[in-house]
Amino acid sequence: GENVEQHPSTLSVQEGDSAVIKCTYSDSASNYFPWYKQELGKRPQLIIDIRSNVGEKKDQRIAVTLNKTAKHFSLHITETQPEDSAVYFCAASKTFGNEKLTFGTGTRLTIIP
Amino acid sequence: ETGVTQTPRHLVMGMTNKKSLKCEQHLGHNAMYWYKQSAKKPLELMFVYSLEERVENNSVPSRFSPECPNSSHLFLHLHTLQPEDSALYLCASSLGGSGNTIYFGEGSWLTVV
């Protein structure tokens, strides 16, 4: 089955700096890669996703890049703000349904004011 | 967002108890999921129901028993659990099919004593 590895497990950055979280996946058939943000005591929520037919997607301060050859994808957050502090999860799945969505172990991001 | 509602939010139960977790979605989705979230582990998919039929059961012990009476409701029946089953249990829903966003509930914190 699919295996998703996520690094780092914890990350602290100064407010205003950029944060990068990286994930690798094992199944070359995976083609859907969402990122979820989970604030303390709250539910995970989708913040951005990318499909394998594109290499990069951006939404305001958040961007995701995908390297299919190397089987890795990354989340980039620019101009970080205190409200970006949360746990971020990457995930991967194949075309046919979310039931095969495999999550990474999560990255606890702390923004230092 | 309150599209996926879980009750109870917190549950403490003894190892010989029988209890149930309830999930309700108001998003018109046709797929529902149970995930287990433990400290320092990836989100673990437990069960998937699509159009009220179970389509995934990831080797979950029989002391966890899901029930999906209709596309809006999902239960997780708990019986003779172990302390290591203590975790956050997240319900989620989505439109079935390729890469549709999964929406999570707030979760039920379960402590087995």
C-alpha cells in the first residue's frame, strides 16, 4: 500500500519568514495530494491540494509543489503569521476515491512573534 | 463550518463498557469515514462507507463496529476496548469519487480506563 513520510515533525519560524514542509510518497500511481491544517483542538481542514497533472499550485500565501519523478511534494507558506501555527498533514491517494487517502504523520508549525 | 457533527465530544469508558460514537453530516455527501488520530501517528483510516455500503475496513479489531443506517449518519459502536484505543476519533464525509475534499468533524476524544 501507499506510504507517506512527512518532515519535519516540528518546525518553528519567525513571523514573516517562510515555512516549508516536505512529504514523500511510495506509490507512483498516487495522483491526488491534499494538505490539511489542524489547529489545536479543532478538526483538520483542507487548505490546498494538487493533482498530478500540474507541478505547482498557489493560493495567496500558500503554495504546493509536486515532483512526480522524485515522488515528493511540498507545502510552502510565505510571510507567516501567528494564525499559521497548527499541525499540517499531507496526504496522497489514487484517482479512484478518497478511501485510499493516506496521511503523513504531521508537522507541528509554530510561528514565533 | 458545522457540516459534520460528532457526539459526544468527550467520552470516558471502562474496558467492559459498551458505548457508541455518532456522526451526522449535512453536506449532501455520499461517503463517510471513521479515522483514528493518536499522538505522533498518522491519521489512520478505519472504515469507509460509500452509498451506505462498507467499502473499506483496514484490519480494525472487531471491538470497533461501524454502522451506517443512511448517507447522513454514521456510528461507531465500541465494546470491550483497551487502554491503547484511547485516541481522537474523527468522522469525515465527502462526495464519492476522485479527489473530492474530505470534510472532518470536530472529533470525539475517547479515553479508555
